[in-house]
Amino acid sequence: MGESKGRFGIHGGQYIPETLMNAVIELEEAYNHYKDDPEFNKELEDLFNGYAGRPSNLYFASKLTEALGGCRIYLKREDLNHTGSHKINNVLGQALLAKKMGKTRLIAETGAGQHGVATATAAALMGMECKVFMGKVDTERQALNVYRMKLLGASVMPVTSGTATLKDAVSEAMREWTTRIDDTHYCLGSVMGPHPFPTIVRDFQAVISRESRAQVLEAEGRLPDYVLACCGGGSNAIGSFYHYINDKDVKLIGCEAAGRGIDTFETAATINTGKVGIFHGMKSYFCQNEYGQIAPVYSISAGLDYPGIGPEHAMLHDTGRAEYVAITDEEAVNAFEFLSKTEGIIPAIESAHAVAYAMKLAPTLPKDKIMVITISGRGDKDCAAIARYRGEDINE
Amino acid sequence: MSDISKAFINGKAFIPFITCGDPDLETTEECIVRMQKAGASMIELGIPFSDPTAEGPVIMEASIRALEAGATTDRIFDMAKRLRSERGVTIPMVFMTYANVVFSYGIERFCVKSKECGISGFILPDVPYEEKEEFASVMRGYGLDFVSLIAPTSEDRIAKIASSAEGFIYIVSSLGVTGVRSKINTDIPSLGRAVKSSANVPCAIGFGISTPEQAKEMSQHADGVIVGSAIVKLIAEHGKDAPSYVEDYVRSMVSAIT
């Protein structure tokens, strides 16, 4: 029959219960209708610029460049967006699309809470109801974001099943969607899940590389040599890579969470330790055991603590177009502190994984090379957890 | 084509589901023997998956218990083989599990083992019509059936799913996940009619059915009734002593629909 849709090489597809099939077909049709609609795009651009504070700066990090003593480093400042991360890009797009589809209610999963906060924000702005699923473990390590979501009018459902982290929040949001489809849009937060989500989320996040490519050309008169981004499900990474994919000389590097190390069981480095499987609606790489049972992954970063990766990244890995490296908790925490001290920028612990790889790579590169690192979010939310990691107990 | 049709030749079929390995495989094995004795027409053997996204809390928790107790795909194959060779189970058996359990084992290898163990087909709730051929094309080569599901939201998809269905059609009675429901709100008579008008194979209704009254009502609109969570709950409650309770329960359900 060969009717499978949304493939990235062998990855992607729509591995979901029959109950949801018409919902994703409806979403695909709506998206195909609106994606090239000038009015829709004008509305979205107004939201991006007028509400979310885009375009985000491409900042030349002279102190960081000097401190590492290698290539020239630019930071793409998604941390300066409204709500404090790149998540708002996708959420504004999906909420607007959902509204056009006549949906009145948004549900979402969240790990670190950034996507949940962004969804709650868009729901407040557009007058929609909002319910966010969040692993119980994450509600504890990201308590501030739970409060923010509630403040914005959303209800937060702590998920206790499985490992009570991001993967379980996704499963629970999918279960909820199968019970209530008519008025509800599932606002998925990453480039994962069944088609058309990986494509929709990528298109809304592609604004990152659309801007950064133009900004670096403006500043340097040429394209960068390296683009780095942290990668869990992979939404900020694909957004950071997308408009460079055809620029073959630009090296694309995704930085996964190695947790306590890729040779331990406490890791979330999917490409580095996983194998091809089928889960959460897609074929891609997953951390799993020999019988295909999904592994209980671990990272200090709630946002990267996920056993899979988006299907387009899986393809970019297979074709060798992008490289995926693993960064441990310890390296990420060091980078979190290093960027704070050298540039006065506190990055999200997720983004610190990309900074950590830059700290290894940049000193090995000649001074005329150019690197762009996406700072996907700001680190205020992580301060208490990092303090704890360093043995200091502070009240939030 | 497999022997699944056998399950539907003596009137309405009663099809119980069991999570293999909860609380252990010996108990599962004994429960299946008793289910046949009590008049079950076919058994759905659930291979537990760590993250069963189509399941409600009852089967989800049973799956976790089974995995923690050491159930694996290979041990479940061994149990199925024993049921056929030593325990006298002759009614059709199908596996219900998730795509990754089959995919990671190797679809071909999974089919070879299933055939050896006397399994007739597969229900994979996360593999819809659009993705079915990846699995069904291999299964067909071994005379195994890929069972399709039809949901209350299937609407314009019913005809194409039903007309190409193999083995039997699993009609999902309600929106949402598996689990006991006090009331089923879907218009089952018209869903049943729509499925039957395009189907070349029998159809059975599942999701939310637990009482003999519900089973009797549902059986008016299909060729069989599937019950999962209610049985898994009995096993959760009685543990190793569950087989006799399961036998009594299955007998009461069978008599309600015949």
C-alpha cells in the first residue's frame, strides 16, 4: 500500500492508535492550507515580532571567544524571547493554527517546564483553555515553572507513571488526546511524535536559522563554519540547523545529554547509545533494551531527559549531514557557570550542553573560523537545581 | 490466512485478554488453560511494553509488574509453546503488543517464532492502516494475520480499513484508552453496521466492557466481545490464586453472550 507519510529517510511515520488518525489528518490538512497563507503568516510574524520579541539577537561573544582562544563565537539569543526560550516560536504557530481549526483547548507535555510555560502563555493570550502534563519528578525539580503555568491560568497534571519524567508526560498527553479530540489540540513541544508534528514544529522553529543565517552574513559577510545546539527531542537544534542544511560547508552539531556518561545506564544520549525503534508515534533512534523496552533515561536537564530524538535528526545522523555528540552533567554544569561568569549570560542547563561542546571544540579551531551556538533558553529556572548539584541548598 | 475464523464459528466469540507475566508466567499459563475450559473462543496474549500509550492504568500497571517480574518476549514464546504442546490449548491465540516489541525483535524473526508457537496473528494498537504493510506484508508470508482496529473516530476510514482487514476486526468501543467503563457512549449499533457492511472477516468489540450485561448488549452488534482490564484487575487482586477467579469470570461472560 505504501501510504506511510512524513518520512525522513527510514524514520518518521505515524505510529499511533487508530482513534487519533483522523485528528492528525485534520491537522495536516489545516497546516497545508495555512502554511502558505499570507494572512496566517502575517499574523504569526506580528506575534513573533510584537509579542515574543523577535528577531532574537545574534550576539558576538567576544569574552567567550577570547577566553577559549580559538574561533569567533556568536550566540543566537533565544533566551531573550518572551517566556525565556525558543519554545514560544512553535507554540505561537501551533496555537494560532489550532485557533483557526476551531479548537478551544490546548494540551501539552513539558519536561523542564519551558514548553508548558510557553503553551500556557499562548493559551492565555488567545483565550484558550490549557492543561499541561508534567512528570512528577520534573514538577519537583522545576517548581518555579509549575507556579508560572498556574499563574498563567493553566492546570498542571503531575504524571506519576513510568519514570515520571518527560517521556511519561508525552504518553499521558497522548492518552488524554485520545479521550478528547473534538475541541482539543495537542500542542507537541518538539520535532517528534507522528507526522505532521515533526514537520510543523520544525517549520515554526526554522525562524532561528532563517534569522541567524542572515545575521551572520550581515556581520561577517560569510556563513559560519559550525552551528551548535543542544538536542533532546531536537526542536531548537532542528530550528538552528534547518536553513543551513543545504550549505554543505557548515558543520551542524547536536549536543545530547550524556547524564552521568554514555557508558553508564544514567544517560539520555539517544544517538550515541540508542538504536532504531518505534515509539511515541515515530520511527527513530531510542534508548531501549534488547527486547525493545524503552530505557529509563537520565540527565540533570529535565528538557533533554528523553529516550528518543526527532526523526529528521535521525536522518541527518544516518546521512552524516549532522554530528551528534554527548555532554555529561558535569561538563554542562561547568559550562553553565563558565558562560555566566565570562559573558554575564546564564544559559538554560539544556543550552549549557551546547556551550560545553564549544568549550572543547573552539580552542582547537583557528581564529578565522566562525561558530554559532544557539542559547535555547535562559537559566533562571535552573539556578536552584545547579546550586543543589554543587551542594548548596537555596530557597527559590 | 490463519485459523482465527475458527473462533467465530460457534456463535458469539468471547475473547479474553491477559498481560503475560503478571504476576508470573506460571499464573498466566494456568489462567489461559482455565479460560479455554470456561469457554473462551480465542485468547489475546499481551506482551508487556514499558510505555503502553493506548492502555489505561490497569493494564499499564500490569505491564510494569510483568516486566519487573522478568517477563520477556522469549519467555512468552516459550509459554505459548508449552500451552500448545503440553497444556492442550487448541483455541486460536493472538499477540497484543506494541510496534517496538515486534520491530526490535525483528519482524521476520518474530513471525518465525510466533508460527512455531502456534500464534495466529497480532494486534498492534500503535500501527494504523497507513503503517500496516511494514508488518502485515511479512506476517502474510507466514500465514499470520495482522488485526486492524476501528475506532469511533474512524468515520470515512472505516470502509478501507474493513475491506482490507485480516483475521478479525477489533472495534474500539470508546474514545480514550483501555479500561473498565460504567457506560459506553459511542453509537455502537451504527458503528457495528458500518464495519460489517465493508468487512470480509468477523468483528469483535473491546475497550470498557466488564459486566455480563455490557457483554450481552455489545454482542448484539458484533461477532464477539473482547475483555481486558476486568480480567487484569482480577489477577492484580488475587495474584497467584487468580486462575479459579478468572475461570469463573470467563464462564459468566461466555454464558451472557451465548
